[in-house]
Amino acid sequence: MAYMPVEKIFKGSDSIYKITILAARRAVELNNGAKKLIETNTTRFSTIALEEVAAGKITYKTKK
């Protein structure tokens, strides 16, 4: 897996667990045929999902 600084992935987030679940769900979507939202050289879905989160292409909303 490619190295990515933790600060870049978790910036603007209040929970490491939410980001982990978000990236895991996105990796499943990519595995099921979803298009990549960023240009990358890697083929691993987990790495692509983390890169998308770090680039700000994938976010989450919480219910109140």
C-alpha cells in the first residue's frame, strides 16, 4: 500500500473510525464497478479509496 500522511487523510474529520468506514465502503463500491474519482496509478481499491478521501472527493454527513 502506498504511504499517505495521516494528517492528509484525516484533515477536517472528527473520527478516525468514520473515515475508516467511509474508505471501506468506497473500496467496496470501486470493487463493484464504480468509476474512480481521481487519476491514480494504483489498482488496489483500498488505496484508491484512501486517495479519494485525502483529495476531498469523498465525504460523509452525520445525522443529528
